[in-house]
Amino acid sequence: MKWHVRSIGAVGIIGLGLLVSACGSGSPGTSMVGPGGVTMASLAGTWNATRVAFTPTAGGVTVELISSGGSATLVIEAGGRYSFTMVEPGGATTVDTGSMGFDPDNENFILAQSDDTPGQEDSFFFQQNSTDTMVLMGEDTFDFNDDGVEEPASLQVDLSRG
């Protein structure tokens, strides 16, 4: 199986790019304030993934990175810049950087734009269970059968403050 995180937050969600909006740094048209007054500044810090799960959209078995021997870390800056580092089982490392902010139309979503894909914005449902845990959920792709073709998948990344 081939690990691939296109964006995130992932998990991964999370991908992003540095742009300035009326509300400060973040993706185009984003807000720095989310549900219940949560801000990008309050999310600033290092978040370690406790679960990174890819589930085939067409149905099938979920593949989970952490239990397979991998790791993932999300670092968020107060202004919305992020860095997502994923270490695959076996040691290959992927780093994604960019910008993120809350969707002003539905603050339960984080809009993210990777520095690698300017102009392509991804959306992740955001849920903060406590000041030290959060979940990001969105759509991504994953090569479930090692045939070199990425299949559509849902992605869930559970994080705890490091």
C-alpha cells in the first residue's frame, strides 16, 4: 500500500499556501476564528497524530498509519501557517506546508491550501474535543492495493497537543 497525504490539516487532512485575507493570514477568504471562538492562535503548537485513517469511498478496509508503525505531526502557527510531517511505516517522510483558516460560511470547516498546489483549496471538518485534542476529517486519495493508482478515500486525523 502506498501512503499519500495530499493535504491537511488529515489529516491531513490536511494542504494549504500563504495568502493574506481581511482577517489575517490564512487561505483566501478564511477567518482566523472558528466554532465557539476557537482561533488559529489558540490552536498554535505541535499536534501529534494518534490516528491517521484512510477509508475507501467505495467501501472496503480502513488503513491506519499510526498502528502500522508510522507517525504524523501537525505544527500550526498563530497566523495560520502549518507544517504537516508524515513518516510512513518503513521510514519514508513527507512534509507538506501551507496556510489554513476557518471557513467564514461554516466555521466548523478548516480551509487549507498547500504551498505545493496554489489555488487548490481543500476543506476539512474540524472538531475540537478539548484544548488538547482535535479531529480533522476530509476527502483524500490513497493507493489501497499498491497498483500505483490513488483511489478516493475519506481521511480522519485524530490529534493531541504535543
